[in-house]
Amino acid sequence: MERFDVSVVGGGPAGMSAGEQAATHGASAVVLEQGVPRADREFLGPDSTDAAGMLDYWVDIMDEDYREIPDHIILQELDRVEFLGPNENAVLRRTGIEASYPKMGFTFNRTWMDDWLRERAEDAGAGYRVGVGVKRAETDLDAEYRHTLRLADGEDIAAKYLILADGPQRRITLSALDQFMPEGRSVSDHLSPPTANHIAYQEYREIPEELFERSALKFWWGYIPGETAYPWVFPNDGTVARVGLTMPIGMNIDNIDNPESYVLLNEDDESLPRAGEYIRRLLEHEYGDEYDIETDFPLVEDRGKSGGTETYPISSTKPIESPVKAGIAVAGGAMGTTSAFHEGGYHVAVRTGKIAGELAATDSLESYNDEWKAAIGDEILRNVSFADIVADYGPDDWDDTFSMADSLLKSEGKGLLRSKFGSGVKAAKVAAKYKKTKYRYRNGGYVQLKESEYTI
């Protein structure tokens, strides 16, 4: 049986960042990645699926020097984010948060970014094994190497510290943590409740040159039903864009109030459309009067997972703390930091992975829960609070919000996150609700499973 100081389950941004930092700080480390095939990758790698946009201050949350990111990874520089409601729009040209990155942000090739993180981890001395899945993790707190990973190929790996970074799928995380839960409780009660499961779906589409907006992210809110449900367009290389959406799993059209108010629902719909049909309807709604969608916006079939499309899970839960006394840290999407509200969580995945890797390598893992909250707590607090506020929004609510936001952004010019929300009665009500929600989650109150609840 091989033995390591640190073993990492999952080779995405959190896992590779953990491996790189563990090795950099002198630990023997191995990253285990099951690996998935992709049409645009010649080898197995992590489940590299995301709309892949990065705002300016997110680079600092990652604790990265943007100048070190290889040029080929960045696809487009951004100067704005457009929020489109059924009848009202708002354009954000600055986040209002101090950042080292000089522009609004950028889109990037998620697959290439993941591969760059893997190269850094390997250069630092971390082992990387892809194509052999982990079947389960077992913990013996009395052993020197407390954690044993049972691999699908029949081999075992033992480690002093275990970092779980297996994304929103959490194939290993749930069972690995359940051994420390009180009788009758499961971590899946917190991380995988049916009401919080989302999927994201996206298509790579060629966009007509005259329509391609290479410096803008676009989001349509109030067009499809469901909490944190919205389509988007992210510009990629050339005139290719990722056109996608986030939507809850298991919604029923019979449970939707006023389905006729949603732009992308039709009167004769007996059930909610599939994700691909929503995308077709969005493009028809925006461009169908002048363009033939199938011929003028063709799928780029040699990209993504299959035929120019990809589907992947997104968590919309609040984060959990880790059972650090057992030598276990959960990082990235596996711990619930990936948010369906702001579409992704690459930056928080990288940062939590880095923290977990360094602390494990230096025998300081017991401070992990405090460290990650200090590093990304403000970001989590914003996302959780905004998601709560808009949870029950319908199309009219989004129009009201974007009308108000447009006035604020034009009058104050500070970016929405730094605005005083001082424009009118509606703005004052939103501001008061936001402050009240943030106060409720103060001091890490957004955590839904605390370290003290584990039975260790």
C-alpha cells in the first residue's frame, strides 16, 4: 500500500490547487481524478464544465497574479455584464470592488485552465493519477495514516490527511463524511436536498459576426421559472459563444404561478421544456425575426463533452464546515461553495483548495474552517444573501429590480455591490432586506453544517 502525507480526491480547480500547495509546502501528495472524456481534449481529465467567466476581484479571491495566467487560456476581455429582464435591462460596467485585474474581467477556456493547474501541481511535485476512480474512503482515527482510499483498480492508498474535492457530484464526499454524522443524519441532507439541485446546460454556438459581443456577459432573468434559473451567453474565441442556462431539477409546470408570464414558456406547454429547447427558444426570441437559428447559429460539434453540448450539476446549497479533527478538509464545489446564483465558483474552488493543501502539509488543518471563511466569507455572504432575496422573484420582480439597478448604476457609477441603493422607495426596501439578510448570516451563519456537529 502506498502512503502519502496528503491525498486529494478530485482533480478539478480545488483538487489541483490543494495538491500544488501541499507539494509546495513539502508534503508528499497525490491527486486522484476519475477522468472524463471530452470532444475538445485528447486525454482524460476533470469534469471541466463551466461557463468560465472571471470578474476582476475574483482573481484576487483566487490569490493569483493574473499576469501569470498563460495568454492562450484567456479568450475575451470583458468591459460589461448585461442583465436582461422581460422589459427592463441593466448594464454593469464595474463591480465596485477593489481588484488588481485592470478590466471588468475575462472569459477563459475552463479545460485549459484546469490543465494549467495540473501542470503547476505536477511541477511542484504532486502526483497526479487519472482514469482510476476512488470507490470509497475509510478512516481510522487511531492509525498514523488515518485515511485509506479504496481504488477501482483494486489498489489502496493511505494518507495522513484527506482533501475531498470531488465537485458537486460528491461521489466520495458524502459517504466519507457520513461516518462522522450522528445516527439518523446524513451529509446528503445538507448538500443534496432535492429542492436545491440544479443543472447547467450549455451549447457551443457560432454567432454571426455582426451579433457577436466579445466583451460582454449576458444574463436573462425572469425568462424561465425557478429559483436561480436563467439563460446566459459567454463569448469564447473567434465568434463562438457558450449559450446556456441554469435550472432547477425536478420542477413541474403545474406548480408554477403564472406560467404565461415567462417569455420562454408557450401556452401549449404541458411540461417544462428541456434545456436545449429553452436555448432554441431564447435564440428565436432574440434573433428569430432576422436569422434562421439552425443555419446562422450552428453548433460547434467538436467542443464540449459531446457534439458541442455539455450538462453538469451545480450546487445551490450553503457551504458546510469540515471534520478537521479527523484530518479531513472538503474544498470547492464539494463543500457547497459553487453557487447557482452567480454561475459557478472557480475562484472559491481554487482558494479553498490552496488553503486546504497548505494547512494539511504543515499539520495545521484544524484551522481550515476559520481560514476559508476569512478568505471567501464575504463572497459567500453576498451570494447567499442575494439568492435569498430573489428566491421567489417572478418576471415583474426582475423588471422592477433592473429598472432600479439601471438608475443606480447610471447615477452613482460605483458598481452595484458598492451602490448606496439610495434611489427611491423600492431601492430602499431592497437595501433594507439585503442588510437584514446579511445580518442573519453574520459571523459565518451561512454555514449549514458546523464542525461541532460531527461526532469525532
